[in-house]
Amino acid sequence: MSVTQTVLGDIAEIKAGHPFRGKIPEVADGEAKVIQLRNATENGEITWQKLARTTITGRKSPEWLKKGDILFTARGPRNIAACLDRDTDDTLCAPHFFIVRVTNEGIDPQFLAWQLNQYPAQTYFQKAGQGSLVASITRSILAETPVKQLALDKQRTIAALAKTHLQEQALMQQLLDNRRQLMQAIATDLLA
């Protein structure tokens, strides 16, 4: 298997999220949905059904998100990469994210997001992060992140395995939750 190493900035464009000023106002009938930090799970998934709606103000036109965009959390104890699995025409992200848009056709965005969530990249972020209390990743630090490139079919296989792994984790968690509820119901019925 041929593996080459490069840096993220050589294979992707990196932009900041939409520049909201202060708290993002929730507007029930707003024209845009906003992905915020609370909408990105630790596993790199987006909770689409919980997105807030808002109205866009200001002079800058919105950077609508597209399928394959990777949202990267720039602050916090763990820097999560979430690859969007759908096109949007009314969704943007908060400024706490960087938008990583792959520019190299030989890179699968799902694989790249998986790679950014793995131990080698996470170690790099911990060492390179700036700030004493809450580490923060700058655009230049993110652009210099070492990444591996391998054959596209191998990337897609790894991305599919990672997706299956997450689905299995969710299923196991649901089974555990169901068992806990069953045991609580038995205890309530017998011991109350």
C-alpha cells in the first residue's frame, strides 16, 4: 500500500465559520440553520434535527455548507472533525468551526475527517494548540497538520469501516439503554 504524507493546507481550503457577533439569535422562522459546537458529537457526527434557526445580518454573504465539507472545532479539550453527509442550501456554521473543503480529487473527505479524529492528529493538536486554559487551534496550525494520503479505494474502505463502527456503537448504546430501562421497570414493579 502506497502512503504519502502531506499537510492539510496542501490538499484542502480552510475557512472560518460565519462571523456572528456575540450570541447567535434564535429566530423560529429564520432563513438559515446554524451548526454550533453543541451540534457536533464527540464521534464527529452532526445532530441535524437540533440545529437552531436564525436570520443572517451583516454585509458578508453566508458561506453555505456543502456535502463533503469538514467542520473542525478549533477550541476545547478535543478537536473534532465532522464530515457533512448532505448538501445544504440554508445551513452555515458558527465561528468556532473551521470549514475544511478538500481541493484534491485524490482525497475522500470522510477519510480525511476520520484521520483528523485519530490519535496522531489529536496528539499534534494537543502539542500545537495555543492557550493556557482552553487550547485553541489556529488556521495556520490546522493547515500544517500532517496527513496521510493513500489510494482512494483504500480511503473509502477505511471511511466505510469507521461509519460502520459508529453505527455499531450507537446500536450497542441503545441496547444498554433498553436494558437499563427494563431493569428499572422491574425494580419499580417489584420493590415499590
